[in-house]
Amino acid sequence: MFRNLLAVASALSDPTRLRIVKLLAMRDLCVCQLEYLLGATQSRVSQNLSILRYADLVTDTRQGRQVFYSLNRPAFERAMADLSALISELSLDNVPEMGDERQRWREFPSDLAAISPVGGRRTGLDRLPETAIAPAAEMAGDQRA
């Protein structure tokens, strides 16, 4: 799941590639058509198509001497399903990439205040014996005098 999501997120992290995806969502296009529509060079279009192909977001079909690119809609649907599962599942059991986190989650205390000074608004002083706190308070008083 993670590998697929990372490849898709990386491929879609560039404005030119997003523009290519939108154009291919409208219809299949060859490199020369994408060059014209994007106002970009052949090498720039080809490089971006290669990245989208690596992420399995586009497919290509040869028609004579031209290669037409199309959106791989099942790959987008799979990525959307993976992303939806990642953020909606209340379990780590179906995410093999999070084995370490799954183990720590099982050991995680239900009372966040037990481990977090921020979450539990604990300062650390409330865990010290009163005798350790009193001299510190007295010293603060002595410095002001």
C-alpha cells in the first residue's frame, strides 16, 4: 500500500504532470499533441510521461509510428482506495508497512497523560517527592531577596 501511494504522490507532485493527467483524463493523446497543449518541449513531456508511467498512472499504445498515452483509471481508483483505507481504518493490522508502529500501539498506554507532559499538562514536578520541590522553591525565594 505505502509503495503504491508514495509512487503516486511523487508522480503527482509536479504541476506539469498534473496538467498531463488532466489532459489525458479528457482523451488519449500522443507526445506531439501534449507538446502543443502544454507549450513544452518533447523531452520535458516525455520525461514527465515516463514518471507517470513508472507510477502506473498512464499507459501507452502504439498506433503506427505514434504512441498514444491514456490515463490508467484503475490505477487511480486503486490509489484512491488505498488512501481512503489508510485514513479511515481504525486498525493497523491491514498495513504491513507499519509493523513496528502496530507493536508499539499495542503497548501504548490508554492514558496519554502517563507519558506526555503536553497531552497531560504535566510538568514533571508532580512526579517528584515534595521534599525535592520545596528546596527549589525556597532557593527561588532567596534569589529575589
